[in-house]
Amino acid sequence: MPERTAARERTLQAARRALPLLDAKRLLDVGLSENDVRLRVEAGLDNRVAADSSRSLWHILRGNLFTLFNAIVGGSFILLLALGQWQDSLFGLAVIANVLIGVVQEYRAKRTLDKLTLFHAPQARVLREGRVTEIAVADVVLDDVLVLRAGDQVSADATIVQADALEIDQSLLTGEADPVALTVQGDVLSGSAVVAGYGRARVVRVGADSFANQLTREAKQFSLVNSELRNGINRIIRWISWALVPLTALVVNGQMKALGGWTQAIETGTWRHGVVSATASTISMIPQGLVLITSVTFALAAVKLARNQVLVQELPAVEGLARVDVVCLDKTGTLTEGSVVFDDVLEIQVPSVPRWRQVLGWFGADANANATARALAVEFDDAGGLRPLSVLPFNSTRKWGSVAFDAEDSAGTWVLGAPEMILNTSVSDDVAVLRTAAGLAGEGKRTLALTHTLYPMNVSEAAQERLPDGLRAVAIVTFREKVRPDAAQTLSYFQEQGVGLRVISGDNPLTVAAVARAVGLQFEGDGYDARTLPEDLASMEEVLEQHHVFGRVTPTQKRDMVNALQRRGHVVAMTGDGVNDALALKQADIGIAMGSGADATKAVSRLVLLDGEFSHLPKVVAEGRRVIANVELVSKLFLTKTAYAVLLALAFGLLLWEFPFLPRQLSAADGLTIGIPAFFLTLLPNERRYIPGFQRRSLAFSIPAGFVISVVILAVDAYSRVTVGNTQDAAQTASFIAVSLAGLWVLAALIRPLNRWRTLILAIMYLGLFACLTVPIIRDFFDLELPTGDLLAVAIGVAIAGCLGIEIIQRIRQRRNPDSPGG
């Protein structure tokens, strides 16, 4: 990758040198010609980047298709089909269904994101051939002159060549909420927004070279979400896979010896039966139904959340948020809506200027007002018919603006601006006002002072942008960022659930702290200034444990802070909407993007709040908890079967006995005792809080329970071998009855306490077992023959003894883990 990047840079540099020189004055007046544009497009100096707003279809297919589980089960499925044993290959449907569910759900998420990207695709306004033209952002080329107006989004990195009170909001890139005033020769970055003024800028970097694309390049690398359920299941499958080769060899050898030896099996053609039996043994060791049930559960949860405007881009992300113990929150666009609103006004008693409220209304209604001044219009909506004699627009560089009126009761000059810029520190009254304003700013509020003088601003003062003499404070106006109405309730929920919170923003620490307190976060201090944050991750870990609110955080620091928390053993979620959040969202265990945010953040996030409503997160947590608790419950069913299958493979392989089931018979027993009930159990409500240790708890029950069932099967099969008059079908059916009865008791033990729905599920499964043994068409399909006499009695009696053993295991487990599912 570095070699490709360096080679591309050399190619682009050569292309730039080959371009003819441009006349700077002509470029500013006329812009590029059609020939100039053509040369740059041919040289690859346009603004096109790879259209990868979300995961590609290939990535989705790769993640769902090329898995170890699919290789093992899919290979066995193909083998049985090749041998013509389609009735015994029903387990292969699990592979097909699992892949289809994952691909369809994630492709739907991709389509939704791509539509959002297309809907929000911006246009660029450029100067070409002396005319201002709107073009697609991708068609912007190097040296284009961008024409910038309020409301525009900058489409490429550029240098300002003309500015008239130009103010740029770079919060999506830096997290800094305050607009930046730019003058000629100032740099403006792609992704920034023009909030006030007018200007022109010459494009200096395009496409992948722009700041926004450089920032998100790393974030676009594909990775899977960290899922305890998936990791635990994959780990178990990996262990089984290592054991499969020797176990399969042992089983195949045992089956062939049971058929009279390899030579006789090959000569008589009975090797096919041996292969089918060996495949049944091999497949029974793999919990393929657990993988399918988990995928189905994730998919159904994703559909449910989609109805609440939560887009799940990768299915296990549903589980992930339920495991999170620290949530890192961006301020701008997440806790706040990114806009400034009026907070309060403090009147400074000046009886001679009674119409100051109307003057503030005029400032708010002024067509050239910036975002802060416009917020005045909500509170002060009556300008009282004031007509200005002269106006000096507000400018972020000097931080004030002025207007003069001729009305008798508002005559003179009014100045609205930052208190420290327009008040005189040598005047005692002004010093008191400044002290008051500083106290309000210390609370994280933005402050403006309204001042007045009877002296009109003369021409010289206006030309030099110099304040008039004799200004006296009339009022202090405070503003605050508009907090999302659902933020406080959502954070309160997380705090009640014991989830740690960290507010991480690129804005001023005082402002961040004020917003954090406004949404109910309890902490000490005025926010930590990340410019003093240690670079060493070990030291950073200590700071993050002690502090909860951080300001002036860079994009790379956000990522490192998430990494530091993870090093401490935390499961971290990160919310954000700007390009500056992309790296941290990528690093987090669960990245959550706002639907109105930058494409880069939505592309790398696991969850997208399509309508930007923060209040959806508790629903995601609740759904995740239901998924984890229910999947853990049913995992004990599947892993119990895996445990006894491994033990049977060893036993029958060493004893050189023929395997006591056909694959279809095992499929029927699995469906009754595991598959069908598991599907319905995963749909039931379950509000148990997440407790780490899913794999340990599952194996602690499944291994001893599996041992009991393997003893039951061995005992029944041994009895059928030492007695006479039993056909092979009757012996297999006896084993089928025993394993089904024991398996149903495992189900009954795990789903207690029983309620109406769980009792119904259990009753239907017993009826299903009865139907398999008595309904001719079902019995014939599964090749079952009901045993008679002693063999049937032994099968039922041994199964009852097995049920007693399982009950003892469950009682012990309940005492040790009372909070676990089924406990």
C-alpha cells in the first residue's frame, strides 16, 4: 500500500508539472477554460474518489461465505449429494440459510446507506469561462475557483483568493463548533461549511489527496465487529475442527471395520453406508444449528430496530451495544444539534436607551447576521421599524458589528460583539461587566455585549473598522448550543445501567463541560484540555479513568483514547457525526453514527441512527440483551449435542461399532430437542443484563450434560447388540427415542421457570416425537421402526435415568450461577 501511494504521488506531481502555467489575475476573474479542465481530467487531477460509502457487495459476500463453519458443513453436504443421499443432507440447508440471511441483511443496510449518500450528494459552484456554474463535486479539478456562499459545503481543499466577511464551520472535520473567519491566503478544507459571508477559493488538493479523504482512508479498511457470541461459537468450532481430522479418521475406520473391513466394504459397495454413518458422526459434532439460529436472531433484531430508524450494518452489532460498559460521546451533532440558541439576557441599567430590545431584534433579523446573531431573532422578534443610517457587518476577526439609527429614542451607534473586544478595561463600569461576562463564559456559555454611544460612527472609523468613542454597556446576551431533547434521558439510562460515559470533543473544554452538565452528566472540574493529554497509552489510560469530559481533542487522539479504554478491558461504544470522528468510530467496539453525519462516519459505523434520535440507543441495548440472553440459553442445547457427539465419535470409533444413527434421524432428534424450540425461544422477551462469560457458562452445563446423554446412547446401543431379534432399524430407533427423551429433558431444565409460551413449546416437541414414531409417512422418511418388548423398555428406562442425571447437573448449576439464562 505505501508503495502504491508513493507511486501515485509521483505520477500526480509529474502531471502537475506538465500543466501550462496559469495567470493568477485571469484565473480569479475568469476561472478555468474548457481546455484547462480537460487537461486536468486527463491527468487524473479531478475530485473523483472511490464510491465506497459503505461495504461493497464483495466484502459482504466474503464475510458471510468464507467461514470455517461453511467449509466443513458445506463440504459434507456436497459429499452426501454426490453419493445420492439427499435425504441425509438436510443439514446443508443451515449453511444456505445462514449465508442468505447475513448477505441479505447487510446488503439491505448497504443500499440504505448508499441512498442516503445519493440523497445528500452536494453540488459545487465554480467559476469557468467567466461564468459561475454548478457542477457535481466529482467534476471539480485542480485550480478550479470555488465560489463560496453561505450554506455551501466546500468540495475540495482550497486557498482563499477573495473574502468578504467569510466564516467557515469546520466542526465536521475538527469538532470545533465556533466558525472560523478566513481572509485571503487562508486555507479551507473539504467538508467545511460556509456559515456567513462570501468568497472565492482556488482548489489546491482534490480527490484522495484532500484532508477529509486522507483522514478517512484508514477508517475505510474493513473489519468485523467484535462479538462475544460469534467469537465464542467460532472458538468452539475451531477447537472441534482441530479434533475433526483424527476423530473423522477414527470414525471412518471404525465404520469400515464394523462392515467387515476396508476390503470387504469396497468390494461389496457397503462403503457408501460407512461414509454416510461417518458423515453423520462428523456433522453431529458441529453446532451448525447454533450458527443459523444466531444469524436468524440477529437478523430479526435488525429488522425490529430498523422500524425504529436504527440501521444495523453488521448483524452482531445488535449484541455489541448490550456488552458495552463505556460510551464515548462526541458533543457537536450528538449531544447537541450543532446550532446555537438564545439563552438569556442580562440588562445593564442605562435609562437613556429604552429601545435596546428592538435593537437586538434588528441584529437578529439582519440579512448579513451570522449564526449566533440570528439566534436573537427568536427572543427579540420586533425591530420596531428601526431604519439604519449605516451598518458595519459582524466579522469574526474583529468579533463585533455595528449599526447607527436616526430614531429619536435609539439615536447614535450600537455595537454588538465579544465583551473583551468592545469594552474598555480602563473604565470601572466596563470592568464589572467584563467580570460578569467572564463568569458566564466560564459556565460554557457564549456571550455578546450590546453597547451604545450617542456619537455616530464617522466615515473614517467605519473605513478603518474602528470602534466609536463613548461606548457604554447596555446588556449582556448569552447563548448556548442547542442540546438534543433526548440526550439527558438517554444518558440517564446509561448511568442507571452502570455504563461509564466520556464526552470527547474538539471544542473548547469549558463549552464541552457546560453541555455535559446540561445533559445531566455529573463530574468535577471544567473539562480536560486534550492539548495536555499524554501520548503514552498507559498514561492516557490513567487520565481517562479520572476524567470524563475532554475538549480540544484531535481526530487521532479520539482514536487513541478509545484504544486506551479498550486496553483497560472496557467494551467501548463511540458516537459521532463528523469526519473527525471516523477514526474513533472505527476503533471502537461499536461505532454509532448519526444519519445526518458525514458519509465517512456512516460507512465505518456498525449502527446508524437514521433520524439522528439519540433516544433509540436504550432500545438497541434492550434488544441486544434479549439476543445475548436467549442465544446463550439455546447455545446450551446445541453444545450439549456437540459434547455427546464428540464422546460418541471416540467411543464408537474405538469400539469399532457401527454409528447408531442415520444423518436424517439425527436431524429429526436435533429438530425436536434443539432446532425448532431454539428458534421460538430466541423470539421471547428476556431482560437479563449482560454478564460476561457466555462460553464458560455454556460449556460448564453442556459438557457434563453431553456426557450423560452419551452414556445413555451407549447403554441402549450396547443392549441392542447383546440381545437377539433386533433389526438395525429397530436398534437405531431405540437410540433415537433415548436421545430424544434425554434431549427434551435438557430443554425442559433450561427453560424453567415455565410460563405459558415455554410450556406450549415443550408440549409441542413431545407431540412431535410421538408423531415421528407413529405417523407412517414421517416414520418412513426418517427410516424409523418402533422397537418392541425389552428394547423399548430399556430405551425409555435408560433415558429416564439420564433425565435424572441432567436434573442433578442443572440444580448444581443453578446454585452456582443463579443469574444465567435457564438458571
